[in-house]
Amino acid sequence: MKLALRHAQPLPDGRGSDNAAEPRPGYPAGVGSGGCRLTSFAAVLALALVLAGCGAKAASDPAAGAPKAAEVEQEGNADLVKVAHAEQFPIATAAAHNSAPALNVTGAVSADVSRNVPVISVASGRILEVDARLGDTVTKGQLLLRVQSADTSGAFSDYRQAVADETLARAQLARSKLLYDKGAIPQKDLEVAQDVAEKARITVETTSERLRVLGADKEHPSPVVDIVAPASGVITDQQVTAASGTQGLASPNAFTISDLSHVWIVCDVYENDLAFVHLGEYAEIRLNAFPDKVLKGRISNIGPTLDPNLRTAKVRLEMENPGFIRLGMFVKATFHGQKSEVHAMVPATAVLHLHDRDWVYVPVGNGQFRRVEVRGGDMLPGNMQEIRTGIQPGQRVVQNALVLQNTEEQ
């Protein structure tokens, strides 16, 4: 359009636009310089229209510029292993093993509460010294602590007054008997003297008993009371310290002495496993600290209520302490069922412990082995292990699963 407007303007020589259409000498009519420019402009315009049409066509077809669809390849079975030389891995045959069903639970050692003896001070006052500590082994009669008590001082005062009153009453009774025999006093006065002497005797006995209850010795008047061990055993609880105070029976027990010759094993058994547990039966006890020692414990109580959150019942076993059991130790208790079952038995090396689970490799032919999950049982003599679920007696397994696993990873 700019080209056409430019040709419409007057020329410098004063000719108008009409002369632009006049043929130039040597050219055909209509083929002037202006015509050439118009022809070039038409060609450029046509080319632009063609390119715009191609762009619109490409925009209207979204599939033309889309990437190629991804091809998904199916992965092989992760439990299937193929090796080049399968004969390098020895094969073992699972044998049959007869065993009773067993239930394994965890528990802890606690003291037999029927053998716990509290140590108390009836006399209130200030604690002067503590001669025993938590965890000490004490014997009956051993000094544990000393208490300075005003109660004891008052009790000694009452006792001494009662003794003096009794002495006077006895002297008056003797005098009254002598006078009555002489006929100097009537029988009534003699009976009054006898009554006073009897009451004085009772008062002496009462005050003496009070001193005994407070832990004082009437033969050795002192405001300090010695508290001794009432039984032999181990101090499993301590609630007093030196220079502290005690309020008699209102205060917590100063010490607790436990006889650890017999202990309790308290286990948690789930509701669905209570059928394995029966009163009076025995269970195998293995301490975490001494896993090689197998002990026996008798079931003495099955909790009448369940934990509402865990759905477990407390099962108590009683056993004799061989000397190395300590309170709070963790144990594993095994309850055996009454009915015998047949399980598979394989070499212990055939079981692969991976990701908190047990596996064995079973040959399937053509140099391939399938990894099978199993549930292991007890260790058996001869480096054998019981397999409770996963394979059956007679099935063949790789004798050393770890070697095959390492070969696969390499």
C-alpha cells in the first residue's frame, strides 16, 4: 500500500500519476518499474499467506508435536533367582519334626508380695541416722535407722510414774492388811487398798506395753528409738533419709524388705492366646541376660480382667530364685500346648533372615530358585531349625541361603 501511495504523488518534473502508467521505451505496455514493484509485493504477500496457513494447520493438530508414548516393560518376579551354575549350591531336604504348639510371650521379674515385709517406725520424730540403703542385704534384727522421738520420752515418763504409783499402792496394801489383821480398820478399807494396788499394776503393764510398741526398752530409758529389720532379705524400697522426719504410721514405710528366694514372673498374654495358658502348668523361662539357661515356672494366677487398650491379661508364674535372678529382668516365657504337631526341620543355614522376616530358597528347575517366606521355630540339636509355616516336610531347599543371596547381589 505504501508503494501505491508513493506512485500517486506528483513527480518532480510536474507530471501527475497518470504518466506512471505510460509505457517506457523498449518495454511492453504495462511493464514499467511500478508494475515490477507490484508484482514483487504480490509474491511476498502470497508467500506470507501460505506460511500463515501452514502454522494454523500445525496449531490445529495437537498430536503433530506430542512426544512419543512411553513403553512400560514388565519387571520379572523378584522372588525368582536364576544362576549360571546351580550345581554349586547344595540342596537339603526338609525333615519332619514332632513338637507341641508353643506360645512365646515376654514378661518381667517382680518380687513376691507375700514375702515383702515393711519397716515402719511407730514413734514420730526426727531421724538421726540411717544405717542401711536401697539394695542392701540385711538380716533379722540388724539396725536400720534411729529416731529421736518425743513420744518415747512421754511414754518413759508415764511408765516411771506408774511404777512409783504401784510401789506406793503395794506398800499401802501391806499396811492395810496388817491393820485389818489387828482389827484396827474395817474390811472396807482393806478392799479399797487392794483395788488401788490392782489398778496401779495395770497402769504399769499398760505403759510398759506402750514402750514396747514404740520400740523402746524400758530397762534403758532414752528418747532415741532403734528401728531394726523385722526379717532377713533385700531392701527393695527406701523412703527415708538422714535428718528427715517421720510421722509414725501416717508416713510411708521407711523400708521394704523382700525375700528374693522366690520370685514372680509377670507376663502379658493376648486374649486370643489364653487357650495356651492353664493354672498349675509349667512354662519355660529364659532370661534375656542368661539366654542359655532354661528355668521352670508354675502358673499360679491368670488375671481376671484384660487391659482395655492392649487386650492382654496378666499371667503370673512362681519360681525359685537360683541366685542370679534380679528384680526387673526381662524374660521370655514359653507355654507348650497339649496337642503334638508335625513341622518341617531344615539346616539353620538354609534360613535367610532378611528385613525382619525369614526366607528359604526352593529349587524350581532350569537353574532357578524361588524365595519362599517361612516362619521359623525353635533351634534344634545338630544346627537344625524348626519351620512352622511356609514349607512342608520333604520339600527341597538350598542348604546355604546366604551364599545364594550374595551370589544374586553380585
